[in-house]
Amino acid sequence: MKRMTIVVVVAVSTAALAGTTALAVVAGTKAALPGRTSSDVATLIKRENTVVADLKRFQKLSSHANVASWEKAYKAAAAAQATAVARVNADIAPPVSVVNHTVLNISGSGIQSTASFNIPAAAKGWRVAWSYDCTSFGSPGNFDFVAYKGGNLDDFGPNQLGTGGSGTEIYHDTGSFYLEINSECNWTVQAITGP
């Protein structure tokens, strides 16, 4: 059993030794970001150095009688390193934006209710980009939509009359919505997060 443990630790050791250069690149990236401190990077490098030192010490051992205690220390150092890596990666990762995501994209003609779509609170609103074309209708027509939230009429659309047109309506509420579109013409509607 001890021999099997040694093989696992040596395999992990080789992987950890190979990762030292990658961590230096992460450290350089983190340090280059404006408004960031280097404390997480310093912690990461310190923990990486501890793990590498433990690995080198293990490789020099001539007797493997103390494998269990070394393995416990190694696992603790590796866990601390993983936490530091996760913290640095979280700081480096760009924030996930909830703005400018198309949550509804539909084309049609005539009267239609859309599927429900959600505008997250972090988006601080939404907008509807719309267009209509009455060429196939053969004369001017109307184009309008209304937004329902929780089954209640919530927002009004452009109420257009003509042979065609396009525009954007902006709303400053969030939640779950659906649109009721009313036109005898061909139309396209996109709901996009963010005002």
C-alpha cells in the first residue's frame, strides 16, 4: 500500500512542478491589472513555493517510512494553493455582464404573443429594437406591441402607422415579460437586456 501511495504522490509531484511557470504567468497578469493589489499573487507564489519545496524534500528522502505524514502535509499545502489559485482566477476573470444580451428575437406578421423572457435586476432595464415593413400588405399599416409582466399590462410600444419603420423602445424595469405584437405587416422584434 505504501508503494502505491508513493506512485500517486510522485505523479502529483511531477504535475505540480510543471505548473510553476504557469503560475508565474498568472502572477504577471494579475500584477498588470489596474487597481489590483499583489497580495493574492504573493500568497499564491508563497504557497506554490511551499508545495514545490515539499516535493523536492520528498524526492530526496531515502526512506519512505514517513510517507503518511508527508502526504498529509502535502495535501494541506496543495489545498491552500488551490484556494489561492481560485482567488486569483476570480480576480482576473472579467465580470459576467448581464447587459446587451438578446433574450428575445422573433419575426412574423399579424398579431402574436411571444414567449416569456427574463430581464435580470442587474441589467437595470431593457430595450426593444423593432422594425416593420408593410410592402406585402400593399398599403400603410400599423405596428404596435405592449409588454406584460406577471400577466399585467406593464409597458407600451411605439404605436406606428405607415408603410414601414424601425426604432428602439427603452424600459427601466426588470423581471419576467412577454410581448403582444399587433400588426398586419411583417415585423421583427428583439428584446435586449440593459437600457
